[in-house]
Amino acid sequence: MSLFRNFMSVGSLTLVSRIAGFARDALMAAVLGTGPAADAFFAAFRFPNLFRRLFAEGAFNTAFVPMFSGALEREGEEGAKLLAARIMSWLVAMLVLVTILVEIFMPQIMIAFVPGFVDDKEKFDLTVLLTRIMFPYLACMSVMAAYGAILNTLGKFFAAAFAPVLLNLVNIAMLLPLATIWVQDPASATIWVAIATMGGGIAQLALVWSAIERTGFRPDFRLPRLDPEVRRFWILAVPAILAGGITQINIFVGTIIASGADNAISVLAYADRLYQLPLGIIGIAIGTVLLPELSRHIKGGRETEARASQDQALFVGMLLTMPAAVALIALAEPIVRVLFERGAFTPLATVQTAQALIAFSAGLPAYVLIRVLQPGFFAREDTITPTVFAALSVVANIAISIWLFPSLLHVGIAIATAASAWLNVLLLALTLAFRRQFVLTLSQWRAQAAILLISVIMGGCLWILADQGAGHLASGVPLWRQAGVLAALVVFGFVSYFVLIHVSGTQRLGSLLRRLRRSR
């Protein structure tokens, strides 16, 4: 299966997950709105996710995958399986210790995490309760991510990519009666959704567990021991964990700042979900597939193939991301209104969420480029350089957030996030270019300029058409009419963009389809 086809396979499953996630978020918006209970839930859900990215994604997607790929190349399946077992024993031990300590000291931790909630005892206590219910979700997701890293390295992407769908389906099953026949107050509803989140986490872990059992690669649990290979893993992983930790400090500070304004956390959460659709389909898919691919080529001494893989990832990433970012900016308010504006989600919440979505979307190409560029370091077992760059971008993020929040509130935090992502991209790209490990040719620069120009033309047309049809997209218009007009705009944007891409010669559609079908 070609690298491009792997991108599309993982991206397609992520699309299914994001569509189910939109259904979940639409129900959640109707039940919770953007009030105190919604702020409490999203703050509580964000907390275990911080640690998940720290322990699972930080260590395993950067340090473990290159080592596991190298063990497969040198020692075969049995040696790679033994290495995975020794490393995972440390992950599980750390998860158990962290979970116990956090559950015990949750009220004290929440004072630091959401200081703006402290004066509202009911809101603060609800946040503590919800976080205690959902924090074991960290263990499920971290072990799942570790198993997923093994499956991805083996070229088996389905189970890990499909697993998030289960979380959304379980949440939808819980939210449907709350939004229709079993109406509860928002605070009580958040407790049921928190329980459903834990159930979804268990379902995800079960799916990936069964997939890795079928491969015969499930690592056996054992007592942690510090042998030379495990010591080498920690030498690589600690900078990766620090990089993940720096990023989480960024989110942590953003949450602290946002907790000082009513509804800011929930508004940012809804906007985040929307721009995560293209990021998940494109960026996460590329990052998931590219790191194992680069690691195998580099460990096998195939530098030419490694460069070709990264070139292809960049082109595909920007070909799909740039128009998505421009379209989200042009259609932000209609998108938010159609998806969320009902029940407890008010027209004011629509405007606020759309403002944050526009700012986030300006950074969408940067978020995807980071996924393309970082594997160039991680596959060569350089985890320190990206860590330094992440630290610099976080410093910029915090400074800009503190500067803009008093005047722009939640929009200031979104702008800071986008700006710091572009700084990170600049640092990564310049360093790879200096090392001669990733340099664009003149024809590649022309292709990227054409993608940007065509995307802007498409976005301008969408904005004009949405403005002309504003009467069909306004609050109070029947949902079926709003959804129909928005769908027509999306189809127009999709068709016009790819027609222009084809006519300009930037990417012939026949060649694109052949890439999808071609086997390695």
C-alpha cells in the first residue's frame, strides 16, 4: 500500500470519527450550551488529555516508534516484541502511580488548573467531581496509544484509527435521551456524559487490545527493569516528554487564563472541535503514517526514499489543508450556527465560537506542517531539537495570550495558539533545511504558491456567496434550509478548488487517483 493510500486510509477513518464527534458535540451543545456546567465539563475533560499527550503521545510517537522500527529491522519480530514489553512495563507503572496521586489530591490540583472557578463553589466542586470520574480515561488512552504505535509500525492502521469512533458512539448513546426525552439540568447531565466518556475509553482499549492480540505482538506485562535498551529509550523519551510537557503547559496556561472569563473555556472547546476535523483527517493521519515510514527508511539507510516520503507528505498535507483553512475562515459563522445553535446554545455563543474558529483556522496549515516536519527529527532519534523549538513557541504563546486576553478574551487565546504554531513551523523548517534533510525545489515552491492562491480565490468566492445568501443562513431560519445552503456552498468550494487545481496543472486529478490506487 502506498504512503498516499495509507494517509487516505487513516484520514478516512478519522473523518468517520470526526463526523460522529460532530453529532456528539451538537447534542452536547444542545444539552450543555456554553454555561458553567459546560465550562466545568470541558475543563475536566481537558485535564486527563493533558497527561495522555504527555505519557502516551510524547513518549511513544516520538521515542518508541524509531526504536521499535530499528528492532524489527535488526532483531526481527521476537526482539521487537520483547523491547515493547520492557518499555510498556514502565508506562503502566507510571500511569498507576500518577492516577492514584491525582485522584487523592484532585481539589488542590484544580485550584491551580482553574483558579477562575474557585470563587464559584458549585462550579469548582462539579469540575473536581467530573475530573475524578474521567481521569482513569488517561490510563485507557495511554495503553491504547502504545498498542496503536505498535500496530502502526507494523503497517496496520485500522484499529487505532477506528477506536475514537467508539468514544463518540458511546457518548451519543448517552446524550440522545438527555437531549430528547430524559431532560436533566446541565450539571447532572455532565455527570452522565463523564461516565459515558470512561465507558468509551474502555471500549477503545478493548478494540485495540483485540487487534494486537490477532497480530501476536501484544507485549506481556512484567515488573519494570532498567536494562540498557530501556535506559536508551528514556534518554530519547525524556526530551520528548518534556516537549509534550511544554505543549501541555501551553494548554494549561491557556485554561488558567480562560477560566477568568465566563464561557471562554466552552467556547474555545467547541471551536477547537471544528478545526480539529481537517487537522485530524489530514495532520494526524500524516503524522501517524509518516513517522513509522521515515523510521523504517532511515534505519535501513534509504535516505532517498525517506526524503521522497516527506516530500509527498508535505504536498498532500498542504493540498488538502490550505483550502480547508480558508473555507473555515470564510464560512465560520454559518458552520457554527448549523452544527450547534439550538437548545442551550444561543446566537451569542455562535458569534463567539465563530470568532475563535477563524483565529484557530489561520493556524491550521501550521498545525499540519508540524506533523510533517517533526518526524524528520524523531525518525533520526533527535528529540531534543523539537523540544527546544516547542519551548520557544510556548513562551510566545503564553506572552501573546496574556497580552491579548484582556482586550480580546477567548479570541486572544486562539490567535496566540495560531501564531505560536507558525513560529514552531519556521524553526523546524529552517533547521531541516540547514541540515540538508528537507529542502524544497523550485517546482515544489511553485506548487505550494499555486495551492495558496487557488485556496484564496475559492475562499473569496465562498465569502461573497455566503454574504449574498445571508438571509438563508441567519438565526431563526429553519435548520433544513440553513443546512441545505451550507452544503451547497461546501460542494461549490470543493468542486471549484479541485477544478482549478487540475486546470492549473498543480495536481492532475487522474494522477491523484493513481496515487490512491498504487501499491508500493
